[in-house]
Amino acid sequence: MVFSYRDLDVWQNSMNLVEAVYKTTADFPVEEKYGLSSQIRRCAVSVPSNIAEGFMRKSTKEYIQFLYISLGSLGELDTQLEISNRLKYISNQGSLNNQTLIIRKQLYGLVKSLKNKL
């Protein structure tokens, strides 16, 4: 049974993604500190944050809306990781892509499950 957003696999996996993103962006060029690196980190942090915020809302419809925001942030993160790869800032994009794919599937599954309860 789920008592907290912390019990959700999707929240736990997205927290792991945040850690991986922070470790990866730590090696970015100094000139990207306030640019791409910062934007990537904000997108990554947005995913579990919106899962948690939505979970704490009063209605299922609000919860679903926050899950869609998480999905949007995940798409933005995926794009920025591709940019970083093309600029040769990262070499482990495959691992990060796998994590984002798993989280995307989990989010869509959660949305579907919640919609079935409406």
C-alpha cells in the first residue's frame, strides 16, 4: 500500500536520476555552470518534486496534472542531455536515457491507473 510519495518506485527512480544528473553535470565546463548545467539540474529536480507535490494535492485530477508536469520536465531533460552529448560534455548518455525511459513509462502507467479511478 502507498502511504507516501516516497513509497512510489517512480519517485525513488527519479531521485536516483537527480543524483546521476548532478554527478554528470559536475564535470561540465565552467562556462556552463549557469547555463546548460543549471538548466539540466533544474529539470531533473522538477521530476520528483512534481510527483511529490501532486501526491499531496486533494484531488486525483490535480495529481494527474502534476504528473504531466513531471513528464514535461523529463522531455526537457532528455533534450538537454542530447544537446550535452552532441557538445561532447557527457559520455554516459545511454545510462541517463535508460533511466528517463523507465521513469517515463512509470509516469504514464501511474497516470493511466489514476485516470481509471476517476
